[in-house]
Amino acid sequence: MKKILTVLFLLVMVFTFAAPFALAEETAPAADEAVIGGADEATAIVVTEETEAAETTEATDEKPLTLGESAMFMLKGMVGIFLVTGMIILVLVIMDKAGNRKKETEE
Amino acid sequence: MGEFFQSLLGNVTEITWQQPIMWLIGAVLIYLAIKKDMEPSLLLPMGFGAILVNLPNSGAIETLETLFNAGIDNELFPLLLFIGIGAMIDFGPVLNNPKLMLFGAAAQFGIFFTLMMASVCGFLPNDAASIAVIGAADGPTSIVVAQALGSRYLGAIMVAAYSYMALVPIVQPPVIKLLTTKQERLIRMPYEQKNVTKTTRILFPIIVTMLVGIIAPGAVALIGFLMFGNLLRECGVLNSLSETAQKVLANLITLFLGLTIAFRMQAHEFLSPDTLLIMGLGLVAFIVDTAGGVMFAKVMNLFSKKKINPMIGACGISAFPMSSRVVHKMGLKEDPQNFLLMHTVGVNVSGQIASVIAGGLILSFFM
């Protein structure tokens, strides 16, 4: 039971970290391709421009985030936290080593 | 005669059906604070405040609104409270074993997972981000983020954040037990005490502030005030200021904070299906935070020679010192000779820093 739960949770983590890449193309290209499939070039250009405009203002849009967008924020957030934490650990390790070397030379 | 009673008891007819429900919620918060000793310093003022603002034509609303505008609208109260919290925290266990900070980082997974869940539930980005920060298990950070992002659910977010912080002993153990085996819970971790120099202790708050500030500028105020409090404690020449920050300042701000938050607990704002959803999402955040820390420790065990007791990963949420005590007690229950306290405290204070970084990153993303 515990092993199943562990594997399940790991799968959820893997999925959520992979989701941004899998879902990145879910909105704009899909919409564009659908219109291109309609064989109307002018409409396709307009839709593509509108989709691009929507992408640039997505942060201020009064719409909930899509699954892909929120997964991307999650990826950015976790990478950001580990980056800052890693830097803090690195500085602390360097300070510790410098302190030890100073003590050794004093002795 | 009728007019006489009308002038005397007219206000009674102004009671709406939602207000008694809010009195009940206030009473439950007061009960939890007094009888169950759950975050009494905050739940008691919040509970009383919830009753205060939900009396018909309450004259207290204006006063609380003034306090709200003076202390929470501009994020002053939570930031000042952070000075007191910083002065209370001893970062010694982290400085002794800096690797423990990784667990603090891993346990913030719940925040970002909840952001996704809240978005799926249809919350707008600013509200979803504010709800997600309940998972920081850090009241001041939740207030600052929700207020800075202009979330209309501040009251519900605060109630969820502080209630779940108080419920850590109930929420965390089942999640930890579900994800770990008996053998894993029995892993012993001897504590090697290193000599942390005073220079390291003084430089630590300054370096952390600078590093976090450069990567996540939104977090500068939060981490800066927290680390300033810690610098007061560690510098050794401002003991009276440090003591004032730890006791007088922290108590005074906590007193006002709880009461002032109640301004956002007026029935027409608070009683909605969204509030129940926020409470549910808050629980998800706490559970996934706990699971994230435990799983990270289990993954680390695959690669490291010195085995880590995965239970300590759960302390990465910033509910300090509750979470470290809970895991320490769980360790003792499994093996009365297994003392995990110093490790759990180290992970727990790391979670404090990591939750502020997470809050700052959320602000950077959505402001």
C-alpha cells in the first residue's frame, strides 16, 4: 500500500513537472491549426494575431490560468526556490571551509 | 408602546440569517483557542472580531477598517511581526548542517500544486496565487501576498492558514505514516555538533537577504524584516532591542493583527461556497507540502550513504516550532532512543526561509 502511494505521489510530481512542456502547445498552436484546417487564409492570420495578443496580456487577463500556465508557474517556482536555496547552501559551505582553514593555520 | 419597543429593539430586526452563522464561527474559533490551545494568540482575537463585525449595524466596523487600512492594507503589521519572528529564531541547526535547507525548499511543492488546483477550480490568477500561499504555513507571508495581489478572499485565507497551522499535529502524522515504512521511521540520525562562529551567524541574515533579494525582488520586504530581526538577535550588542522585538513588538502586533483581520470576516464577504473551497484547498496545500518534504528525503536516500529519516522532510513547512515537535514526538514513539529534534528544528527553520522565498516568487510572477 505504502509503495503504491509512494509511486503514485512520485508519478504526480513527475507529471506536474512534465506538464508545462506537454501542455505548452495546447492553446495557441491548436487554435491556429484548427483555423488553418478551415482553408481560409485571412481568418487564419487574424486568429493567429489574436492568439499572440492574448498571450502577451495573459498575466493581466481576468481569466483563470490554464493547466499548462499554472504548471509552468510551478516549474518556475520550484526551480527558483532550489536555485536560491542552493546558493545559500553554497555560501554557507564556503564560509564553513574558510573558517576551518583559518582555524587550522592559527593552530 | 410599539414605537418605544421599535426604538429600543429596532436593531434586532436588522439581523440577517448569515450573521448568527458568523457568531457561531467566531465562537468555534474562540473555543479552539481556549479549550484546544490552537494558535490562541490569533484565533481568539479573530473569533471575537468575527462576532464584533457581524452584529447588526456594528459600530466597530469603522474602527477596524481604520486599523486595517493602517496596518494590513499597507502590509505594515505582518512585516513588523516578521522582525519579532526573526528575533525569536535560532538558525544554528541550519548553519550546523546547511543541507537541511533542501527539505525546506522541497516542502514548498504544495504551494505551487495548490496554485494549479485553485486555477482548475476557476479562481482568478491573483486569488489562486493568494490561496496557494496558505501552503506556506506562514501567516504574515499569506497576508502580505494576498494583500499585495488584491485578493478578495483575505479573511478566508487567514482563517484557513492559521487553522491549519494549529492543526499540524492532526494533519501531518497520517500523511507521514502513509508515505513511510516502519524501517524508514526507525532510521537514526546522530547529531554532530559543529562550532558555528559568531561571524557566520552575523553574516547569514545579511547574505540571505541579498541572495533572495536579487533572485526574487518581491520577497525583499519579507525576508529583509525577518533577517533584520535575526541580525538584532545575533549581533550581540542590541540585546534589549532583540528582547523587545521578541516579546513586546511581536505580542502587540499579534494582538492587533487577529482583531484587524476580522474586518474581512463580515458575513456578506465571508459566507460563500468559495470559502469552503479555500478551506479545502488549504488542506490540500498542507498535505502536499508534507508529502513533498517526505518524498524528497526518500529520493535523497537513494543517492546518499548516510540515510535520512524521511519524517524530517515533513518539517519543511514553516509552522514553527509545531511541525518539528510533532515529527520529533513521532520519532520517539517509534524508537524512544531516536532523537530527531535538532534535525527537525533545522528543517523547520529552513522551511521558514523557503516559504518566504516562495511567497516572494509568487509576488514576482503575479504582480
